[in-house]
Amino acid sequence: MNNSRRDFLKVGAAASAAVVGSGTVTGAFAKEFANRTTKIPSASHFGAFYAHVRDNKIVDITSQLDSDANPTVMVKALADRNSSDSRVKYPVVRKSYLEGKGRGDLRGKEEFVRVSWDTAIDLVAKAIKKAQEKGGNEALYNASYGGWAHPGAFKPNALAGRFFNQIGGAVRTSGEYSNGAAGQVNPSIVGDMEVYSIQTAHEQIIENTEVMVLWGADLYKTNRAGYSVHNHRCFDAYEEYKKAGIKVISIDPIYTMSAQEFKADWIKIRPGSDVALMLGMMNYLYKSGKYDKDFIEKYTYGFDKFLPYLLGKEDGVEKTPEWAEKLTEIPAKTIRQLADIMISKRTFIAGNWAMQRAHHGEQVDWSIITLASMLGQVGLPGGGFGFSMHYEGGGDANSGKNTIGGMSQGGGDKVKIAIPASRMSDLINKPGETVTYKGKVIKYPKVEFMLSAGGSPIGHQPDVNELIEAMRKLDTVVVVEPWWTPTAKMADIVLPATTTMERDDVAGAMSYSADRIYAMKKIVEPRYESKDDYEIFTMLADKFGKARRYSRGRTVKQWLERLYKRSSAKREMGISFEEFWKMGVIKYDIPKSATKFVRHEAFRKDPVNNALKTETGKIQIFSDKFASYGYEDFKGHVMWFEPAEWLGNEELVKKYPLHLVSPHPTYRIHSQLDNTWVQNVHKVQGREPIRISPNDAKKFGVKDGEIVEVYNDRGSLLAGVVVTNTIRDGVVAIEEGAWYSPEDAKAGDSIFGGSDQRKVRCNSGQVNVLTSSRPTSQMAQATTANTVLVSIKKAGTVSPNVAYNPPKIIGA
């Protein structure tokens, strides 16, 4: 998207949010609007807002401008999502399953039958007990992953986990998709995951940073939404970055929104070769004597054990800039210039999370940390590194106060099996087999029952076709959801949940600033026969005689008041829950001292008393613990491993000549909002866009605005062409999160068909149809979604995309 269009949308969203109660239209209009509607405060991942309601209908959404400095257009789509035709209206059961025939092979291929809540809950309880009889609680799989459903305290994944723990537990997830590789490595290297840690304050960057390297980070785009309630104040800080004259360098195959905003120098790196670039820079810094030897000696461990590899004495290949040039397609001269500018100027490296979602992704953050150590600026104001400047307003100063927590999953889990997040298909397909994970071995149990609440695995899991085939092997699949997501369509039993607009909840603001508590008040009555997740799991717990233990006899409001008591608003400011609920929001002041925060400064000032939580208390350039694992694809120090799929694979490139990356979406959080009008802003003929360079568009004979087929051995999808100069040759990009829909689904049916799942084209552009379930390494077993080669061709005749249609329901 060009700058002018983006600016229009940004300004348009802010302007529309300011209409009510302002003089921008007319005072009479605003007064009449206010008299005829009720304004109710709430909050979302996209920002805090007011819903304007009349006759139990949401007629407008406006941002809380005192809590959202730069609203995005996405918040406007929340009303549309709430009343979407894709809502799950009633409890339903797949026809063959209800008839007692099972027929898992028909899962996703046949109609549903409307049933009562009592019947649905009884069937779920019966299925759980059947699985327990077959294989104990290890036969139960809680696929409710993460807390991204909404920012409130009553997150579906927590409520699902709480239920399973009441009945003895279930197989669950370890790690995550966001940082599945880095999250398992960084704590041992630098004593902290880093990816969720408070970042050096914006004020310190503005005052001290001379060079900012955006190593794959897109601050502007990914900070449009957050895990909690985003305040978007970071955009004001970015304007100050520009005024401060900070030189910005973007190392990325895409000239991102942030690169455009900062007018960054663009290093068009070949995807998957970032570690090679860093090794080339490190080799140059060492051989030229320009690296910070004092920092290495005082604050790090194992540089001497890493050096033989860097110099080629370990494997016979010295990691020179010339060596790196062949892998990265960045001239050796440029590699040296990069190293020179970073060592000579106060430099801040803003890492990202996408690079570690690739084959051997464990190496990426470790490489940045090692490079930053050689630069010697870790712990200096405006220097060092950070891995979450692009997330949750990283760089915002912290209030130092407690906001509000969420519901606990509680105790009672006797199942000690937690699989790496991306191993869902393997769990189902490979019972009895083992997998290595962080130096240990996990044995997959035989899973019979799967439950997903508040998320859609057919969307965030790699290799969608593999997962669909795997799910058809299970005895029972249950989904608790407000909408007919692709995963819901693959279920046996679907229970309709309310949205956050149809129940009370609370939320804290921003993981880093922590300066607000929001009331998420019920805006409208629940639609159709939906129930909130808390009630659904309490009903289910009752079937096991655990309802009282699950709920502790408390209503939702009583839980919210209990959670609120732990906040600084109650403990320090003395504001009662009743006062808070009436106010709708509580604001904390940010102390001046917080604007002086520098990450790792305490460690730099006193590495003995502020030692890192690592093997040696220092930065681990070499890890004896990691070396002891004996893995072939993960060693005791940073290494370059060639990815299985990349543009350097000459044989594979003959068949699939384009590298596909799947960035976070511009107008969604993952798959959220894909069923709303806001997607019309960027979709091409109702499908996810594929960005391609002019040279590649000409090479493949495709034109801007037309539909093409994107394919590899794992599957194929349809996407709309966007020809742009903001992506390097040889690379294409499809944003993740589109709702999967097979091309053979018919309007009014929307059922997955086809005898060979991999031959069915996805009609909406769900990129994980093309990604691989190959793990990063034996260490983290994380997703490798950005290690993908594809080709494209003309799509031919296409049918309408019915991704957002509900399936056929008998008795509805």
C-alpha cells in the first residue's frame, strides 16, 4: 500500500473516532446522536473504544482518544464482526457423529445438525469419558493455544485449561508460535527470553541512538495491534525518531511500512541467510581488530570456543564477508560497511520474530546477541539490542504498577506431556514415536479427543492439508467459538460462544507501559443461543461433578472484582471496584525515572551483583549445556546451517523459483477480522494479496489485480497479485491469517471436500497451505513457516470464495 493511502486510512480512523461529542459535524447532530444511543466503554487488541448502542444494536464504534493516541481503522470492524453472518448460532453436531457412525473421514465434508445445549454438553462429556477409558487423560488433547482470542481476563484457553485440570489434565502445548525457537534458546544465552522484556525507553533511543538497524522488524505495522489493549503512543515516539535524525537501516527482503516511514537504507537480503550475514560481519570485526575486546572479556563467556568456527579452523570454511556474500547476495563491501557503521556509531539493533520462524531459527537471536556483544554497546543508552520494539509498544516507559491479571488454569494436571506448539499434526499422526525437545525426549501418546477454544489451528498451524488429514483420524473434535472458523467446520461438535461485546470482562493496557485498566462492559445481549466460555466450561465441569470446584461458586462479576483487588488501583490508589466499573478506565502515571530505562544497563554497571541468569552469569557466546545435548543441527555456539528450502538450493529452485514469506497481516491479528468489511481495503477479488516484484511479475506473466495459483508439493492456493517495488526479486509475500476455504466448497455449503486434500486449492489464500511442518531443529521443534519455496501460474477459472459462509445445518 502506498503512503498516501495508508495515511488517509490512519487519519480517517482517527477522524471518525472523534466525530461524536465534537464540533466536527454539528453540535445538533452530536447531541441527537448521544440522546438516541447509549455509549458503553470496552477494549480490544486494536485499542480502547466506545460502542454506541441503540435497541441492542451497535450503530457505531469510536475510539477512546484519551487512551488511544493513534486509532487504527481496525477497531471500526468490531461491530461488523459481532453481527457477522459467520456467527455460530446454535450448538450443532456433525450428522454422522450424531448418528453414532463416527466417520471421521467425513469430518469437514458433511452437514451439521442443530441440537440443544443439554444434548451437546452430554455428547462432549461422553466423548471425554470414552477417551479416558481408552487411554486415560493422555488421550485428551487441549488444543486451546495462546491467549489471543481477546485481551480480557476470561481468556478461552485459560478457561479450557482450568476445566481439563479439574478432571486430571490433558496433553497441552509447550512454547509458542510467536517465539517458538528464540524462546527456548535466549534464556540460556542472556538470562531472559528477551522477546517479551521491557525495552530500552524511547526517550533513550531518541537522545542517544545514532543508527537503528531494523533487522526484519516492522515497528509501524505490527504495533497496530497488541496482545493486550494497544495505546498506539509508540507512533508519536517514531515521529521523534525522525526528528532526532537517527539513521535507519532495514535488513529485510521487503521494504516494509517502517522502512518507508523512516526512509531507511534497504539491504535486500536473501531470505534465510541472516545468520551468514552476521557471521561475515563478526569475522570482519575480529580480523580488523575493531570489535570491543574489553566487553567480550568482561561480559561474555566462550568467545574463544566460538572463534575457531568463525575463522574456519573448525570446519575449513572461514566466515569472511566474501563467504557471506555468496549466501546473502549482499556485496562483501556492503557487509564491511555495515559492520563499520555499527561499531563506530551508537547502534541499536531491533530484532524481530519472523526470522526465527524458519529452519534453524534458534540461531538468529543468538547471532544478534553475539554480534551486539562484539559491538560492545549492550547496556549503553540507545545501544545494544531489543527483540520486541515491534510488539506491544516496545520502548514505552513502564508505570511500575500492577494492572489486572486473568483467570488461572488452577492445579490438578496429572498429565506431564506438553508438546512443542507446532507439533500438532505429529502428535496425532505419530502415537508412540518420540521427539527431542530442549535436551529431553517426549513420547507422543495416542490422542482420541481434541478440544479447541478461542483459536483456529487450521490457520496458525503449518501445512494445513497435513493437519486436516490428521484431524480426520481422531475420535472426537470439539470447538468452542463465536464464529464458523475453518477449525469449527472441521469439528464434530461446535458450541457457540459469546463475543467480548456480549459479556463483562476487564483488561490491562500494554505489556510494557502498564498504565491503564479497562472495563470491558457487556454492550449487547448474547446473540442467538451463544453462552460465554465460563458458563460453557462450568456446565461441562458439572458433568464430572466438578462445577463447584471449577467456578468456586463465583459469578463472572465476583471473579472480576477478585482479580481487581490485586491491582495497584485498589491496593495503592484505594479505588473501589464499583468506582472503577462506573469510570470505565483507570489511568496510572508514568514516573519520569521510567523514561531513563536502558535494557541490560544494570548488568553492564555491575556484572557480579547483577549477573545474568545463565550458566556463568554472563552472555553465553558458547553454552556447555547446549553442546552437551549432542544434536546434529544445534550446537554450543552460533552456526550457519543451510535451510532445507531457500533460493540457494539450486535444484529445488528449478521447480519452485520463488521464496515465500508470510508476514503478519496489516488489517488483522492473525485470522481475527478476516470475516469483516475492513478486509476489503486490501483483498484482491476477495482473496489474500500476493506481493511480487515487477521483474518477477513480468517473468511469470502475471499482472496486478489478477488471480494466480501459488503452489508447491504441499498444496496450492489462489491469491490476488499486487505488483510492487517494495519486495526484492525472487521473493513473494502473502500475509498470514486468511480463513482457509477449499475451492470445491459451494456457496451455502462451505464444506471441505475432495478425495485428495493436497490437490484442493485454497480459494481464500491461507498461506499455511504452502508452509512446511518441518521443525526448526532437534532443540526447539518450532515452526519454520518462513522456509518455503513456491511457484506461481495463471489460476484459470475460479469459483466464488465462500470462506465466511456457515456450513449447511439441518434444523437451523
